Amino acid sequence: MVVASSPDEPACGTVVRAFDETSGPAAANDPVDTERWARLARAVLRDEGVGSGELGLRFVDTSAMAELNLAHMGTAGPTDVLAFPIDGGYSGAPPSEPTVLLGDVVVCPAYAAQTNGDPAASVNPRPTGDPDDELALLVVHGVLHVLGYDHAHEAEAAAMQTRERQLLAAHHRQP
């Protein structure tokens, strides 16, 4: 397991703790660049007005994601991203406690690569076919879910996708 908690994090403020649980002796993949994705998550939090708090960002294999998907969503099999906001979500108001636990985002890079952004398998069709672009989208998507964004209705989905595109253009790659 690789953990990232970058040295550029402020002593107080937003902290993203990223964990790569995909690699190990039996894994056939390269380690996830947890520092890179933690920086992206912090940038999204900052742009969304989150001045302080803690977010967990986990990268897991398909079997771990399948377990989480079944336990929390009631759906068999893996998915690309799950978000677990802490009860009540983030209100945008300054926290009364020194550390606000925002929630966790869990990403399955292997499933995202396997589905190749297929809209039937994911709410996030891959815009470019690049695996890094897909991971960036999933990180942004998951963080926005933790902050209360949703896509259950058409208007919500449009607003969320617009915000995803803005954040990706600002912090990942120019389209």
C-alpha cells in the first residue's frame, strides 16, 4: 500500500490522504501516483470553497470495489468510483471543529480501464480514451459527490458534468 500525504499540504487546511491498495506482490499493474491525485482532489476542494477538512482517497482493485459496491449500493460487481460523504455533507460554512471529516472517495483504476469509459458501465464516459484522463475524471467526480453534487436528475447531471469539465480544464489538462 502506498500512502500520499504531500509535504505541500498546509499545517491547517484541507488534507487529502490517498492510499494505493491496488499494488502488491500479486498485482499486475503499476502503482497509482497517489500524490498526483491527492493534489487534484485538494484543488477541487479549494475551488469548491472548502477551506479545511480531511478527505480519504483510496485506489482499490476490482474485488475490493465489488465488495464495497455490494455492501453499500446493493449492486453485484465492481464499479469505477464510489463516494462516501460523512453524514450531513459539507455545508460550505466554516467548520466549528478544527478538522472536518469530509468523507472518502474510492476509485477502481482496473475497472475504469476495463470498461474504457463505456456509458453503460459508468456515469462517466471517457472524453479522450486516455487512462489518466479517466482517473482524473473519477477523482473529480467522487470529490464532487462528497461535497453534495449528484446526477440523479437530468438538471443535476448537467450541472455536475459542467463543473467536472471546468475543474478538469483548470487542474488536469486543457481539452
